[in-house]
Amino acid sequence: MEQFRVGVIGCGAISGNHFHAIGKAEHAVLRAVCDVDVEKLHRAMEAQGVEGYTDYNDLLARSDIDAVHVCVPHYLHAPIAIAALKAGKHVLCEKPMGMTIEEAEAMQRASDESGKTLTICFQNRYNGASLRMKEIIDGGELGRVIGGSAFVCWDRDEAYYASCPWRGTWKTEGGSSLINQSIHTLDLLRWLAGGLKLKNATMTAKRLADTIETEDTCDMLLENKDGNRFVFYCTNCASTNENIYLHLILEKGELHMDGARLTIITPDGARLEDFSVTAGVGKNYWGAGHDQMIADFYRHLRLGQAPFITSRDALETTRIMDAAYHGNAPLRHR
Ligand SMILES: NC(=O)c1ccc[n+]([C@@H]2O[C@H](COP(=O)([O-])OP(=O)(O)OC[C@H]3O[C@@H](n4cnc5c(N)ncnc54)[C@H](O)[C@@H]3O)[C@@H](O)[C@H]2O)c1
């Protein structure tokens, strides 16, 4: 197949990144869109020049759709992704992979049973600095990863939550700072560290306690299989959207990522590599990786290969997230 025929379900804020990326991808072509909000649906249909549906089942019933992008609120990721896989479509689902580990496992089962590919939109893995860190770690030049930390200090105010009712509730967003804003960085830390397990976590609402029922701040202690410690901190209480900071300690050096800048500390000294990009659509701090991720997903599908981000791997990020929310970290904000 030259081009996979794609449907996008959910035509809200992030859909623009998907439309742009599908438009550029060599092996994908947009064929249909879906949204329950008729105004947003018509806007997308007109802008993209494709047919549209208010019921995703009608889109899934089309035999000339090969793949769907799930771009809806968190509580709908699992049901819509599972329905799409059962309907024989490949699925590219926005993060997170379900709101709980049970949902993520059900998504994985649906992919296994249908034989269709599921990937999760952790596009920040495609950022230059992320790929370079992975290359250095896998190449072994600095030895094993033996510790690390990651910080996501962003700014989300009352108006952000007021503008969108599915955010800020346990039922529909499933959390806030961790599941929504910083899940990318948790995924990066886990992926680069080669697997992590949650020891314990704390959830609080410091700034937005009167606005949302979920957390605006979370911290975690994690361990790798050798018992090395990693720490993680995320908050929506910062005065601005700061650069994401990620630090990895290796046996023979260190990697410091500050936004798009990577400092590599080797036994011989330090060197800076700058991967700053100005191109791309959407907010800079979302990363400009949707274009790369989506093109690469269809390239792998065309070759009959597993995607760069397998759902089985993404599921492990949900496992940590789920343990933080539902394990030992009761929200302590009231
Ligand atoms: N990868 C990233 O960096 C990134 C950035 C922003 C958002 N996201 C994710 O994208 C998803 C959507 O976020 P958003 O900011 O675009 O939200 P949004 O509220 O702007 O858009 C969601 C859209 O889904 C539609 N919708 C709701 N129920 C539906 C249904 N049953 N069928 C079809 N459409 C339905 C809504 O009407 C809305 O237009 C979330 O999972 C979010 O976490 C990812």
C-alpha cells in the first residue's frame, strides 16, 4: 500500500498538529474527521476538505479507512482506541495510553487480538536531544545509566481549566500535571534509563486547589533494576513554561538536557550540542515532533515493521503513572 488512509477522531487543540503531519507524511492521506462538536467538525471538514462524522462508529465503519488518530479527552482514549482496533484499523493514540494500567492493558490486548498496530504519541522521543541521548546510552561510551532526575515546571492557570471542562477532573482527565503535561518527560526518563519502577510519589494541589480536583504538582522516587535512584518532579504552578530539564548520571559521564540543549560530560571534559528548532506547529514546549513521529509511524507500517514507539513499551509509562495515582500517593491538598 502506497498511502494509508487516515481518520482523525477529535478535532480540538492538538488535531492541527496531526492534520499538518498527515499532510506532510509520504505514506498517509487524510480521508475523514470526527468530532461531537458540530462547529469544530465543520471547521475541520472545510479546512481539510474531507468528510466528517459526529459518531466515531460511523467513521470506523468505513472500509476505506486504514488507520485512525485518537485525539479526544483522556477518558475516551481506551474505548475509542479499542473500538478502532476491533474494527481493523491501525491506531495512533494521543498520550496517555489510558487513564489506568487496566485501560492500557485492554488497549494492548485489542492490538494483539486484532493484529493491528497501536502506537502512543510520545513525540518528544523524536526531539534531537532525546535521540542523541538514546544513541549515547545505547552506544555504551559512557557506561550504564546509574541515576537521574527530571523536572517539568510549567504554568497552567484557572482560565486554562475553565476553558475546557474535561480537564481538572479525575473522571475525564484522570489527573492533571502528571497525566497530561509531564507524562512525556516521565516517558523519556523511563525510556532513557532502560526501565524504572515507582518507589513512592506525592500528589498535591498547591495553586489550583480551588479550581481542580486533581493534582497540580507531583514528585516521585523511582528505581531501576539495579536499585539506582531517580527523582521526578512536575508542577503546573511555575511562573512560566520553563524548559524541560533532564539529567542522567552514567558510569563514565553525565547527560544534561535543558530544553533543546544537551551538555555531554565525558571523562575528557564537557561539550554542548544544541538541537534548538524553530520550525513546527503548536506550542514550542509540546515539542515539534508530531511531524517526525507521524511520518515515521506510517513508514514503519508500510515496511511491515513495529513502530519506533511500541504500545507495549508505552504501557510501562502508564504503569508508573498508575502506581503514582492509585498506589501510595493519595492527593494531599485539602
Ligand atoms: N502530544 C502532545 O504534546 C499533546 C498536546 C496537547 C494535547 N494532547 C492530547 O490530545 C488529546 C486532546 O487534547 P486537546 O487539547 O486537543 O483537547 P480538546 O478538548 O481541545 O479537543 C478534544 C476534542 O475531542 C472532541 N470529542 C470529545 N468527545 C468526543 C467523541 N466521543 N467523539 C469525537 N470527538 C470527541 C471534543 O469535542 C474536542 O473537540 C488529549 O489526550 C491530550 O492529552 C497531546
